[in-house]
Amino acid sequence: MDWIADLAARIEGATLKDEASRAAVASDFGRIVERKPAVVVRPASARDVAEVVKFAACNSLRVTARGAGHSQSGQSLSDQIALDMRSLDQILDLDERNCTVRCQAGITWRNLLEKLLPLGLSPPVLTNNLDVTVGGTLSTAGVGVASWRYGAQADHCLELEAVTGEGKILRSSPSSHRDLFDALRAGLGQFGVITEVHLELRRHQPRVCTFYLLYDDLQALLGDLKALIEEARFDYLESWCVPLPQGMKKIGGERQPFAQWFFPLHATVEFSGGALPDASEKLHGLNFYKYVHTEESSIAEFFTRLDPLFAFWKRSGFWDYAHPWMECILPWEAASFYIPQVLQNFPPQALAGGHILLWPARGSASSVSLFARPEGEAVMGFGILPAVPKALLGEALPRLERASEAALGLGAKRYLSGWFTFNADQWKAHYGDKWTALVNLKRKYDPKTIFNPALMNR
């Protein structure tokens, strides 16, 4: 392809068209959608990104920015130009006094955190998987076990540098190009390629204490979680649904595996060291079934607590399975009805190498415009995160689709890093009264529709 040579001559970074380089970015963590690009570009600068975008716009080519490729519906895939943003991975300025950092968008949260921890600093919200890129998670919002209080990672952006669909390098913030700033955060890469990020940080305590609690009653858990987010008794809240297989029962006329469900809750508080926080005070009035364990660790150990689990999934092969994750944000009042209905007939063996997450949050915790969520004082995040052999996708995907449709019918919103198959009407419903403005922003900042048109335009 002559155009690849022409493109290579315009930039300082690498243009890779060999089979191995293209195959390496032809799939994402979802392992469901595949698109092999014609060329992989590893930009050396924002200027390189701008040159690629201008070249694509002039030649009717499509461009998709890719970080760690942790998407599940092909959001980070391209059949023409794949921008591998991991080549832009530098910390540009670290202001310890004002608790801010400026970095390139291709750096991973893990690498950023390694520089921040010795200073007693960290981002207010971290994803469970630290090996995803800053720009990638900001493009989907970015949630974690501190989101109940601090909202999304995208809430803590002070400024973003990005390349628009016309190849312009623009800096946006709450006071400059505000419409672009709002479009880039949780915008799925539809309005520009984020190249640089200015982030707010926080000072943390050096130690954490985690109380391991077990619930056998979802209603009791929901009541306690509501109280805990109102009282701000803990710094981090992490809960999920765990099946205890009970054998086989008739479901729809066929005998199928079923389970009794339990609900662990890890409630974590930071402290300076010395004596542990008083358990009787921290757990007063909570209605758990069993107080299982107390764990003390450094803050660094806490941030990397899931690394051994991910390592196990990789050793056991689950990491290479398909990951059609169905994540939604429920109205709080719908959670007590919806979650038992989903779990009631959910086959426990379907969660091998995965889990079902619960993440409560204050309704006002996030102000990111495109991070769609229900209104209310509190909301409940619910995520079915399985690892599925490809041979079983035909069975798993319809089940997950039904769970998604049921959630949407109750007023939930989908979290868009996962598996979804929205048609035009569903996109409009997802964004509601923001849809018209969103279409106008797309026309303004990507007039030739070169950024991943397979998403909102499919």
C-alpha cells in the first residue's frame, strides 16, 4: 500500500505493517470482535498524532486510538490505522506541592503510580487493573473502589490535550474549549485522540486496614452499603456476588446447575500506622452474616491487591477467553429487585475466571457529562464479568443481552467499556437529552467521521 509509505514519511514515530504487529492489535480484551489494521502507528509526539489524523482525513481513512486494548466490543480496534498510544508514556511534570501531575495519555496507571507512591500521592480513583492506560480509561470514565465517593477518574482531569478529527492539537479544560473537554471524558474516543492529561492527585495515608465481611442476605448488604456511603465510614468499598453451587434443579423444564448466593464486602480504611482502627467502632450497627477477617497492608499492596488474581487467570488460561462483560448502573431502588432476579437462574459455572461485581456510589459523586447514570441520591453498579470459552459464546451472549435489556428497562445505564451491541435507537436512549448535542459535537470535532465510526454509527 503506497499510502502507508506516504504516511511513514510524515511522522517521526514507527509505522508497522508486518503481520505480527498488525495481529497483535487485531483483538481486544473482549476476544469477540476482530479487526486487523492495515498499519500500526506508534507516535513519537502529539504532532505525530496530528499528522496521522490529517493524513487520514485527506485520504478517507479511519483511525482508532488504542491503549492497552482492554475494551470488549471493539472500541479500540481499527481496520485501517491503529494508533498504539503506549509509545506516549512519559510523565511531563509532577507538582508535589499542588498535588497534580501532567503525563502523556499512553502511560499506564501502574507506571504512574510507581512514581507517585514514594511521595505519598495517588489518583483519587484507580481501576482494579492497573495495566490499562490513563487515556483509555478517561475515555470510558474509569471507575474503581473509591468511586462511591470520588466519582470517575475522568472527574479528576484538570486539562486535556487532544488531537481533533481535523488534526488540530487543542488543550481543553473547564475554562477553555469546555465542550471538547466534556466530550473527551467518557467520549469513547469519538471526538479526538487524548495525547496529554493534567490530573488532580490526593495525599493518602501509608497503611490500610480491610475488614472482610460476608452477607447471606442481599437486602441487609444494600442497607449497610447505603448507610456506609452516607456516613463515609470507610475509604474504599468493594463487594461482589459469589455462588455456592447447590446441584441441579429444573429451570424451564431442564435440570440445570443452580446456587445459593453470598455477598462478600471488603470495607477498607486508610490510617497512618500503629494501632489498627477500632473494629467495634467501624463495624457498629452493620448487619453482616459473618465477620471473616481483618487485613492490614501498605497502601501500595492495597492498590495491587488483585495482581495475584489476574496472574492466576493468566496461568489457568481464563485471561485468553472471551470477556463479554455486562456492566450497568442501576437506580438504587431497582437493585433489590433486579439483582436477585438475575442471580436466581444464573449458572454458577459461568463465572469460572470471572465474577459479579457490586459497586455502590453517591448519585452526585460524578459530574462527567457523558458518563451516563441514573438520577438519585445513590446508584448501584452491577457487573457480570465472565470469562467464556468461544465455543460457549452462543449461549452466554443472549443471556447477558437479556440481563442488559432488563436493567435498561428499569432505568439503568450501561457502562461502556464492556460488551454492548447498541443500535441507533439504543444510542439515543443511552444519552437521552444529550444526544442532539453529542451529534453536533461529532460534526464539529470529527467532521469526516474518521474516529472509530463502527461504534456510534453502526
